[in-house]
Amino acid sequence: MKKRQFKTESKRVLDLMINSIYTNREIFLRELISNASDAIDKLYYVSLTDKKLKIDKDKFSIRIDVDKDKRTITVSDNGCGMTEEELENNLGTIAESGSLHFKEENKEQSDVNIIGQFGVGFYSAFMVGSKVRVETKSYKEDKAFVWESKGIDGYTISNSDRKENGTSITIYLKEDTDDDNYSDLLTEYKIRSIVKKYSDYIRYPIVMEVENSRKKEDSDEYETYKELTTINSMIPLWKKDKKKIKEDEYNNFYSDQFFDYSNPLKVLHFNMEGNVNYTALLFIPSHAPYNFYTKEYEKGLKLYTNGVLIMDKCSDLLPDYYSFVRGVIDTEDLPLNISRETLQDDKNLKLIAKSIEAKIKKELTSLLEEDREKYEEFYKAFGMQLKFGIYNDYGMHKDKLMDLIMFYSSNDKKLTTFKEYCSRMKEDQKDIYYACGETIDKIDLLPQVSSVKDKYEVLYLTEYVDEFTLKTIGEYEGKKFVNVSSEKMDLLSDDEKKEIEEINNDNKEMLEFMKKSLDDAVINVKFTNKLKDHPVCLTSEGDISVEMEKVINAMPTDDKITAKTVLEINKNHKIYDKLRKLYNDDKEELKKYTKVIYYEARLIEGLPIDNPTEMSNLMCDIMANK
Ligand code: ADP
């Protein structure tokens, strides 16, 4: 017998399970049944290509045995089983995907969330058991093994004389306490109701010895007898009549299959008939999985053909921008023994993918139109993904997605679509205005924004992808997107333009002097009449805005860029006269003022200041001289 230690991360999961505050402990059975069903699937799949394997698929089943005296529950399957190495790898370490949960970033999540977010899997047996015994024989070899563990302290592996391939998992139930009644799980009624609730659709029969009674022959008396009975309906949920499915069933199925214990936001259950035939049961989650916006997240739908699971995550069925969709596709239009390589190029698979994409788009559009609150919840979780979708692939998909995205609007102080924005545009308004910043509040305070928003609606862009998204879209219904901080922002009347041009001309030398004193950090210093009461602002010329400069420079590459910035000073502010006076009387002092003004403008934009000490010294100098 070999004694082993669990890997560190497994210990943490085990610890979570054993001391779980998770109330929904009955799901352990669902997890074991689900593993058993997967194991049978695997064996079945192998047998399709490996003709040497003599498998009678009609004999596939999952069996549950309850022993009241020993206080054990055993779940057995005649699936693929495990070799010693597989036992070690599968039950000694938690699955790779699960281990990610324990990265630092998720530390603040509660236990329940952690349990809820990934397949609690095999270890959930320890939520109800003080000891777990796994007896298994792989179809690949004649050796069989027993794995045993009482929890944290490790596990042992020893030989077994099991002959049939498959796995039996026996749970030795914990003792009942005042708070927890485990003995309940030993009743037929309880087991049946758990199976019904979570595992009814499992495609293989789940059998159990059930007590029946019958009339004795030649007598009026009854006798009880035991009989193996199938306790699940075996019809996959997606094959059932939609009208007969309760919301709960969808929710249970979803959490079982996709390890998300929050109910989905939307369920799409449909049959497609035509060029290609398939049944789909798709879910839009209500929140982004913990790793959604990371490389670790894998998109894809479960793909069944003729009821056999061909692929657990078929990524070709979903475009990246809809990668959040989870679900199952079942079709008869793909060959059973299709390989992953040929699958990619399969004409029917492409047709199915196209049709699914259209369906998702349609559903999202109607959610947006008919249930705004729900759509906003969706958008909060996955809006970013849609925006990525717009600017990825050189904007190839923008037309499909641009009506699904929203931005905060200065007008109604909530999210708005481009369509809605355009429908409210003033007659004299040519462009769609937007401003960028870290938060809504900060944008609202920007000098450039306050001068525009009283008259026109402004979209507030707070995510780093936002401006890139608009640049990719380019135009919406023939209207350009204009950053209120760019030189393209032009709301002045001809007279006003003329007036400010003259002022700038008259002060040409002085402005040039100011620009020089900033060591050409800006491409221009000029007076403006665009700002209401604010003294200064920083705007940009050309294609790169200040916000884009921030985003690109925050990326871990060496390619740094600088926006071409212009320091604009309000000619209606008192500072105007002061600057002019200094230019005549004290040019050294003007240099200091210019620097301070420039630093202020950078601060307002949320840009860093290279030399804060200099700024502080300059300000104090100026105050002391006053
Ligand atoms: P998951 O099922 O999410 O991978 P589990 O912790 O439930 O995680 O199981 C870990 C692994 O152990 C499975 O991926 C599978 O390879 C193996 N396993 C579990 N139960 C069985 C079983 N009944 N038959 C064969 N292999 C199993």
C-alpha cells in the first residue's frame, strides 16, 4: 500500500469541502454521477474507433447502493475507469482549471463563491463523507486499484481484484450532529429526489435497488422485495419539450454543467431545421466567470452528435465576441467519429456556427429593446467583450456589434446606444461627441466637457478600450465621433473664431515664448474661448488622444507614444491679463507661471507630472512673490 500526500492546492480545496459552510451538500451526488457519466462517455467514444474493444453499450449504467448499517453510499459505473497513474493525477491533484481559483486575485472571494464557481467535483464527497474509497479498473489494462482517503492527511493506493472496467466510489458518511443530518441521505426517497433534481437528464440509466411490495401468491398478504429500478428519465434536457421544462430545471442543468451557481441571465432553447439541423440549449450567464477576461478562459459549446459527446468545448461554434455563451449543441449532421482536426473544416459545423451567431445577436437585440434592466446587467458583465469584438480583426465585425454597445451619456445620466444618441441629436449638431477619463465624475469635471454638455449630449468613455472602439467604428449613420478634447471639436461661430484668431495672432510672440519655456512639451500654446469658467485645459491634435497615450503607454511594451498636445488658456479668465502683464514686465516669472499652468492641465487630464517637486517649488515661489 502506498501512502501519498495531496498536492498543496488540493489540500486547500479539500479543506474547503470538509469544513464547508456550503449548505447545498447534496450536490456531491450530482458530481459523482456526472463523473460517472463522463467516464462512460469516454469509454463509448473510444469504442467507436477502437473496434477491438468489446463494449456492449446497452449495458452502460450508473448504480447507486446505500448501506444503512455501514452508513455508506456507493456510486458505481462501468465506464473507462482509471489506471494507477490516472488515479494519482486525477484524484491527487485538483484539475488545472480548478487550481486557478486559488490565485491571489480571488482571495477575497468567499468559500461559497469558490465552491460555486468551479466544478466542485470529486472532492465534494468530503462534504458528507469522513472517508472515501474509490475502486477502479481501467479498460486499458487488467490491473485494478483502491484509492482511500480520510481527508487532508493524504491517501493510499493499493491493489484490488476488481475484474470489470469502471469505478465504484464509496462514501462513509459523517456522524450526524445537532446541525447536520447526514443519515437522511441513506433513504431511498432522498436519493431519488436528489437524482431527479440534478441528474434526471443523464443519458445512461441510473439504477438503484428499490423496495417494492407485492401480493403473495395464493394469499392476501403482501411481501416486500427489492428490484433494480431506473430512477432517471434519461432524456437530455435539450431534447425535452420546451413547454414542459420548468425554470428550475434549466437552472439546475446550467449550474451542473457549467459550474456557475448563479442562475443564467437568459436561456435560449431552440431547434433549427433547414440547411443544417440541430438542437441548442444556450445560456447567457449573469456575471463574468472569474477568469473571463484572461487567457485562461476557454470559449466553446458542448457538442453532441447523435447523443454522444464529441467535444466538451467546441470553440469553432462561437465567435470570440460571444465567448461568454455557454451551452450544448446536439446535431445529427456531423459524423460520429469526426476528429477534432476535420471538425474545424466541416461545412455543417460552419453552418451551425453561423446560425448560432445570428440567434445570439437576435436575442441580445431583443433583450436590449425589451428588457433594458436585464440587458444592462448583461452589458456590465460582457460589454467589454463586445467592444473588443468591434476593434479586433481590424474592425471586421463592427457592423454586427455596434448597436449592442452602450456608453454613459451626459444627457440622461445612464447608458445609451448610438441609435438613441442619434435620435436625440440637435438639428445643428454634426457629430457625436465624447470625452474620456477614469470615471464618470472625473469626466464630468473636465473643462472641455462642461463647455459642451450644456448644449450637446456627450458620451463618457471610462474603459481603456472605449476610444479605440469608437475609432474602429469610425462613423455611425454618417456621423463622426469627435473627442471634445481634440482640435476637431468646433462649436464656435464664425465671429467667435475670428475673434480668438486675432487674439492669438496679437499674442503670437508671447505664446511662442511660453511654448519654449515648456521645452516644447506641447506643440502649441494658445488662447481659447471654448472654456466656460475654467482657466486651462490640454487638448490634442491628430489621431492620438491624451487618453490613448495613457492606455498605450501603460502596456508592457517599449513602444511609447505621445499625443500631440496643445495647452489652451481661457482668454476670458483673469489669468489672461496676468500673463500678458508678466510678458511685458517679468519674463522669468512668466516662465514659472507657464510651467505651473501646464502641470495643472496635465493633472486635470489625469496625466503624470515628471517633476512634482519642481511644481511645488514653483507654486510656492509664485505665492511668496505675490
Ligand atoms: P472534473 O470532473 O471537473 O475534471 P473531478 O474532481 O470531479 O473534476 O474529477 C477529477 C478527474 O477524475 C476527472 O476529470 C476524471 O478524469 C477522473 N474521474 C473522476 N471520477 C471518475 C470516474 N467515475 N471514472 C473515471 N474517472 C473519473
